[in-house]
Amino acid sequence: MTALVPFFTVIMATWGRERHILPSITSVLQQDFPDFELIVVGDACTDQTEAVVTGITDLRVRWLNLTTRCGSQSAPNNAGIAAARGKVIAYLGHDDIWEPTHLQHLARCFLAGGPTDFVVSGLINHLPGGLSGSAVMGLFTDDSARGRNFFPPSSFAHRKDVTDRIGPWGMPMDLRAPVDADLLLRANAADLRFVSTGVVTVHKFSSADRYLSYVEHRSDEQSEMLATMTAPDHAARVAAIVDQARRLGRFMQHNLLRYDLCVPGEIARINARRRGLLRPKVQPLEKGVTLHQRREDCALDWRVRPLFGIRLHTRNPRPRLLLPFAGAGAARMGFRAIHPDRSALLVIEMRCNDESLTTRPARLRRSIWGWSADYETVIPVNSGRASVIEFRLSQAQRAKFGIGRFQIGFGIGKLWLKPKAP
């Protein structure tokens, strides 16, 4: 059992993660610095997350659940601070992972003396699908970084009285800035002191970079990170990512911006749409329905604007599409796909509701895109919630042809669904 007054209170705001929260919690419980409590705060959770958290036998773990949903980490963070017994507040996103030395490095800086209010650790913001070009944040030597650079909450800790001095976490729909940037901006305005550990100890898997991440929660990247942290070459891999970030201009380049021109709540709504929190209402799949590609911010999966009815793939090798329909058992799905290379359309691998699917073209022909193909397959559908189609693109399908912004690769046109006859 931890002390009555632990050094750290770790706050983990959550909603909808259920068993997928376990890798993040595990990364806290594996800390070399054991003097902490972990408060997991549900944002009015109604799923199985409470059962998952309360099933953990470590007495340092507590569960709180709000009665009213905030739709952000703000209200859970404020509730966690109010319930905290620790001297220092640390945060961990429910889909992020800490190295075992994270709290140890934070404590070292707080105990070094001096008027330190915030300690920030190095963080790698991993891109989805193992893409290269991850950003690195939180590594600085100049205190002026506090007014210039953005640090995700999973990377920083602050003395408990900080929110007494600058105010609590703000509500997303009241703010022009994101809630975490707003906290940092107020800390800078109050001239609070920031120190960096100088070491990367945080691995972030941003849900805003992962299209529809709140429609279909996953934890494979987090589980893989927990496993790779024990490998002998892990430190060398981290160093290589930092070096690459420096070369690509992705090192300490996430800056605090001016948000004066933003409408309050605008950024929160943009990120909510990316995550799938704001989406069309689920409709029963009673008859056939055709879905046309429309303008939408799909993070790293697809271009925002379809081109002549085709939604073009951008970077994520596993791009997703939302199917906002519910049915019983299965449905027939058809779609059109394009690619400049004919061989890239011969087989398409997909995943839907934990089932792997393979489909081949019923019709393959030349088109203005190079080649166009029509596909038809049977997919599983949920009885009461939306489904997500995830394309598992091969290296050939990810290849693009053209110059600069006019490069074209894999693309999806209209898609149709109809109930499968029993």
C-alpha cells in the first residue's frame, strides 16, 4: 500500500476504453518509483471500464466515475486533483505508455531544489501504422520553452497547488485553445517555472491522429510498446527516433499558438469528429443504402476533399471508413476502388468487427485514375452500433504516382450496403 501522502498522484481520465486501458495502467504499475497513487477517473462511463479497473488488486489504484459526461479530460482531471493525496500531480492519457523510469526522472527534478512548478519529460508522438516521422517533444534546456512549445499532459507533472494558482482545467466548449494548451498558456502567463528531465520516457498514441479511434478502441500499439520496452535494443531505437525527428524538423516543433481567431469549442469539435465522437446517428440497415464520399477530416487516413467522388488515401497503411448502420448478423457490401497500378487492385485485405476479409475485383477496367475495380463481399455488422471497415493496404497499394500534391494512389469511391438474405 502506498503512503497516506504519496509523492505523486497519477490521474488517468478515461471514457470507453474497457480492457484496452490495461496497457496504460500496466505502464504506471511498472514504475521504478513506487511512491504514487493512481486515480482512474471515468467521464461518466457506462461500459465495462469500471469492472476492468476495480478488478486490479494493486491498492494504489482507485476508481472514480463522474455522473455527467464532459467529453474531455478536463472534468476528470479536476475531479482527480480534488481527490488527490499526492504532493505532485502527474497525468497519463488512457492510450499512452510510460517507460518504467518516468516517475523516477520527474521526482529527480522536483527534488533537485529550486522553484520548479512543472517538470516535463521527453515524449515521442508515434504515428499510426508504424509510420516514420514521429514528433519528439519535451526535451529542452531553456525555460522559455514554456511559452513557446506544447507539451502533451502525459509528459508533464506539476505541484498540486498549481491549479489553485492558475485555475482548474477549462471546459472544452468554453475555450478557443485545446484544454491542455490552455492550461500551459495560463501557466506561462503566471510565469511558472518549467524544467525538462532531458530523457524520453513517454510514448504517445494520439487518438486525434487515429481516425474513428473512439468508434473502435484498440490497444495493439500500446501492448507492443510494453513488450518492446524490455528489448535490449529499445534505448537505441528511441535514440534513432529522436535523431530522425531532428533531421526531419519534427523535434520540439509543436508550438503553442495564438487561438484568438478560433471560435470557442471549434478545435474540440474538430478532434471529436476525427475520433468519431461526433458522427452520424446509427440507422437500421433495413434496405439497401449507398454511401458517397464527402468532405471530412479523416486525420492521416484520407484526404479531406474527395476528388470526382473518390476519397484518396494519404499515409496511414490501415485507413478506415465508418458504416453508420446496424443490422443482424451480416450484410453485403460493394465498393469501387481505384489505383494507377493494375496489380494493386487484384486483392484487397480488410478488417471489420474483428473479422478479416479478402476480396477480389468482380470487374477491373481502365479509367482516368489508371485502373478502376468493383468489389463485393459479405461483412459482419453489429446489432446496435456502427461498424468500421479497415483496409489493410499492401506496399503496392500504398504506392503513389504523380508529382507533389498531385500524387495519386489507392482510393475509394461510392460504397453500398444491403442486408444479407438469411
